[in-house]
Amino acid sequence: MEGEIVNKVANSSLKIFDLEDYYPVNQRMQIDISQWLYEGFVLREKEFRASLKEVDWSMYQDAYVGLNCSTDAILPGWTYMLLTSYLQPFAKRTFIGSVEDIEKSIYQEILFAIDYSEYKDLPVIVKGCSNKTIPEEAYVLATQLIMPYARSVMFGEACSAVPIYKRSSKQ
């Protein structure tokens, strides 16, 4: 057995938490309400409602849709609600905000639904490298949710993890 290469990481109790594993593949789309505003600033209810009836909402099938207004228009509170009522049969979920806001909200929803008990009393690495765009807020929330369970939390890869948290021996 001399010279045998042993994968110490694979044989350890170390758990990897990879946010990319939870990345939903659904398309992210944006709707700018200003396209329906008179001169980009005034919402005329009758015309707005008529315009919404003409949209092919099926293009938003299973997508995460962000609603925003690129102008400084002051919109009535029901504006987003009305748009949501048209999107509801098609969109996976509707949000107010940018694509970045969508990503934050998606991860918040996903991370709160996870059972973290599998990390109880174990060292956990929150994987740092990703091929997908993971919002920094997701790393912060994951850390908060893993800490009550894990013995320690690190960031990065097993070969170069940065220590973030270690439970004191008094806990």
C-alpha cells in the first residue's frame, strides 16, 4: 500500500454546500411597465387594461418575471397586482425589481425551504466557485442558516477553504 494516494477530503466528515446545486434553470425575464405609460410617465387605466389584454402572456411560461418601471413614474399600487394577475397562469413566480432582485428572492425562497439538519455537528464548506451567477446575499443567508447546525463553516474549496465560523467548545 506504499505510495497509495488517499483522498482525505472524500474520507472526512466534511460536507460541501454548493449553492449552484439549488440554481433553478427557469428563464429570468423582465417587464418594463413604462412601455404602457403615456409619455413614459402617466398610467391611464383604461388604455393600460386594453394593452394588457393584447399581450401573449404565454411567452412567460415557467419563467421568473421581474416587474419594474424604468422611468420615475409614480404608479398606483394595483399596477403590479394587475400585471401579476395576467402572469399568474404562466410565470413560475413574479417579483418586483431587477433580474438581480429576482435572483436574491429565488435564493431566499429556496434556502429557507432546506432542511439543514444533515449538517449537524459537521464541518461545512460553502462552495465558492460557481458557473452560475449566485448573489452574495445567498452566501450570507446560507451562512446564517447553516451556522446553528454546523460545527464549523468555511468558504471556498476543500483545498483552500477560508474559515468563517467555528462553534465554541462551550456550545
